[in-house]
Amino acid sequence: MWLLLKDPNDRSDRVAFSIGEELIVGRGKECNVVILDALLSRKHLAFSFDGEKVEVRDLGSSSGTQVDSSPIKGSCQLSENSIVTAGNSSFCVAEKLPKPAAKKGKSELGVDIPKDSLERLRKAREPKELLQLLLDVLVALFGADHGFVLLRQEQNGPLVTVAQHALPDAKAFVSVSSTVYNRAIEQGERVFVHDTRMDDECQRALTFALSDAPRSILCHPLRIQGGDVFGVIYLDMPLLRSEPDETTLELLETFSALAAERLASFRVRKSLLAARNRLEAMDVIAWEGNHLVHGDGEAAHQLREHLDNGAKVDTTIFVFGETGTGKEMVARAIHRMSQRKNGPFVPVNCAALSADLIEAELFGAEKGAYTGATEQRKGRFELAQGGTLFLDEVGELPLEFQVKLLRVLQERNLRRVGGAQEIALDFRLICATNRDVEEAVRAGEFRADLFYRINVFKIELKPLRERKEDILPLARHFLNHFAARFSRKLVELDKDAEELLQTYSWPGNIRELRNAMERAVVVEKGNVVTTKSLPLFGPTPLPQDHSAGPTGGVPLVDGMPAEYTQAREIFEQAFIERSLKVNRGNISAVVRETGLARPTVYRWLEKFGLSAKDF
């Protein structure tokens, strides 16, 4: 038998009761059916069914009970058409439930559900749109005041509210109970709290302890079939008189499953997009001559790991490596793989900055701040807002400027030259150098406090001569790249060419290898690269006057000192002398050709007692 009822707000519900069961109705929470009707007594009336007849009994209420508009005393037998009235609520009994709700496209709760709801959920293009549609449907389906979707942002992380919905006439604020949603997560199944006042765990929770208002809570877990719970749907609604029927719960299950599937597809798409961005970044590095993509050695694998880790966090990165090892390309790759990829990438060659204007170049300047400052000018730091600032050859910064740079990096704000306003900064800093900065710190040429401030996440790019296993894969990669670019059919290197590539010292590192392969493609007449296409290669020349010079009696290996520092000095002198000779002492041309910073060139000239005028 079914008891059908309407409350003072004209909301409909139905309650099943069986033979021999008495159904007590009133305002009190101890009743079987609780109705928030001010004209009802705490225990107002009762319905019973003996298998043949249904009776209603007034329980001594103050406002009385009417059957078909006639007051009753004690009990009264009901027909299927009888209307029972108590306070502002009305009741009737029925042996079977009517079916018009399903035929009219409504839920069992009598709420209109848009026929295209499932299709709209399937077509939702973004998570925000999907979740809003889901909550609109479920809030309407259950008559909830509030709806929430809470998701884990990361595995085993806390639940975070990512979507919410409130009806216009709902109360302004409602708290989400962690007691309820944690129960749903732990059990891995739907949790329905019929009356928060009657649930022991809810009453111990602060969310409900401070409120006397009776509420019903429905919390449904979100998960992919067979997977872990990654979120919940949380519905807060006025007190329901019974648990929702199977049809309504099946609708909830259907909508939730579809939403979980669509959210999972969004996450997969986001993951694929991130992977594509990483691959694109790696491609950029590869085309520019870095060993990252095509190197198979330990150094290459280590750099790949550093690159991935550095891109995930927004910390300062310091890249070390000789000229030509791809420091700027690593910085660009980290930028493109990071969350700042949509912001600017601003590279700065610190060695090329004029000592007089370095502060204005980096920090900006106000109009009239110095001679020639005819208008306000933003510095490189401001131009990098929201993106990445790359300070290349940071080891060449003058000492007097380093203290100013340290202050800006620590406080994350600056003042333009001639300005009084503090400008807040938001950028990721990547520094690079080919100098031994630790040695420069010991020599007093670089501030120790600045070094510690920027040396947070270190990436060291080893020279190509220390990565012999990467030379041939890179050479073939560049060979194929330039062959395609110039429409040539070069496909391989002969054995002699391979041997020459592997035995050459590569003072210009990967940049030199890249240029060598481009030249080979241009000059080679056949489809196989031979040593004839590599005429510039050969043993690195030794300076004649160093046979007994800086070695100081150190043992020689194939004409070179066995001790690294001495060997490096010999190479540096030979390298700079050769470049000066080729460029007839033109320092600017040496800088352009070698990629060395101008201060480094002058430092080497002084170190080896050379003068550009002699070449």
C-alpha cells in the first residue's frame, strides 16, 4: 500500500507501508513521516493496513484531522478515493502508484528532465560546461537547494570544489560535509543521509552541529569503471520523507557515469596536449643542435630527466655549459614545457650589455632619467612578466650591478631608473654561463650571495667531446635534416667520415657539429658523406711555443698534457690565436664566429699575453 502526500509547499512524495505496519505522521523527528508543517502536532495522525482495509487515526492533535473535509474522532476507515487533511498537508492512499510521470518524461520525483540532457553532456567540450550541465540536471531531479562537484586535483590529493549550483530561492550559504563525502569515498558507493539530525556521525560534525534545520544529503562517488574514486557529487536538499526510488537513482548513476567518463577523456586530452608540447619543445632543441632528442648516452638521458623536472616547477634554473652546447635552447624548451608557455620568453645576453646602460636595459627607465631617455621605457624584467626571463652569460655581469640584481630577485619588485614606483614582478628566471662560477666566486669576480640565490636547480650540459656516443646519432640527424631542407639525397656517412667525427675534439660543440653537417650537405656531390666534405677537421693544433710552456713538465698524451687544466689552457690559447689570425685581429668578428662573450675574449688575451694588433 502507498501513502501519497503533499506538504505546505505543494511538494509531492509517497511512502510505502505494509500489512500490520503503522505509519506515524507529524512534526517530530521520531515520526515515520516527518513534515515541516507548523499546524501539525509532533505526533499528529497514523495510518495502518491490516491486509483488507486502511485506517487513519488522529493521535490527539491540537488542530484535528479531516477525511473528505469532515473532522474525525479516533479512527476512520479510508477508501482509495478518500482525501485526508491535517494542518496544511493532505494525504491519500493507493494500492498501486500511478504511472503518468514516466510517460510525461519526468523523473519519479515528478521533476521535468530535459530530454536532451544526456546528449548535451556527451557534447560538452570543456569540463566547466560539463559539470554545470550535470549539476543543473541533478539539482532539478532531486529538488536540491545546493549541488557541488568535488574532484581530486592530483592522485591521493584532497577534494577541491570545482563546480557548484544553488537555486535562486535557496539559502545563501551551505557547508559541504567532509564527514559525508569521506564516507562515500571510503565505502566506494553512494551515501544517503535521510535526516542529518538522526545520523550520529553528522551530529558529531561541526557542519551540522551548529544547525537545527533538518536536511537530507546525497553523495555519489565519481569513478571510471573499475577505477579509484576521483571525486564526488554532493547534493544538499530539504528533508526527504523517504529514500529516492530506484528509477531516480538509476538516472543519477547514468548521469554520473557519463560525467566521469567525459571528465576522464578531458584529462587524457590535457595529458596528450602536455605531451605534445613537450615533444614540440624537444624538437626545437633538436633542430638547434642539442643532444636531447637523438642522444642515447647517459648525459642525454640525465638531461631529459632534468628538463622534465625543471619544467614542472616554477623555480630558478641555472644552466652550465661550454659555448655551443645549447644552453639557450634548453631554456626555451623548459619555457615551452612549463605552465608559462603562453607568456613571453625574453633572452638577454649579459655579456653584450653596456656597463653604463645595463640597469636601464634590464630594469627600464623613466623619461629624462639619463641623457637620451626621451620616453618611458620598460626593461627586460618587465617584458618577461608572466613568462620566462633568460639571463645568458650571467657570469659576465659587473660586480656593482650584481648587488642590485640580487635585491630585485629577492624582493621580486623593482624601480625603473629615475622612477619611484615599485613594480611587482612575476616571471621564471633561467640563468646560464660558460664560466666556472664557483671559481669566479672564490676569485671575488662573482658575488657568493647572488650565486646561491640563482643556483637553485642546476643543469649541466657536458661538452660533445665527453659524449662520444651521441656524436654519430646527432650527425645523422642533422644530415637528414639539411638533406631534406636542400632537397638532397644524402643518406649516410662513410666509415672514414664516422671515424673522423668521433675523433675530432669539437671545440665548438654541437653548434659546430650542426654547421659541419650543413656544410657537408652543400659541398658533397654524391649521396654519401666522405672526409672530403669535412676538410676543416683534423687534430686540434697545438701552439708551438707551448711545447715546454704551461705544461711545466706535465706528462703528455698524444701531444696534449694528461692534466685537464693544463690541456684546457693549451686549447684555449690555440683556439683564440687561430680565430684572431683568421679574422685579422677583429675582436667583433671573433665574437661572432666563436660565440665567445667579448669579456671572455679580452680575458683570454690578457691571460695569454696576446694583442689583437699583432694579428
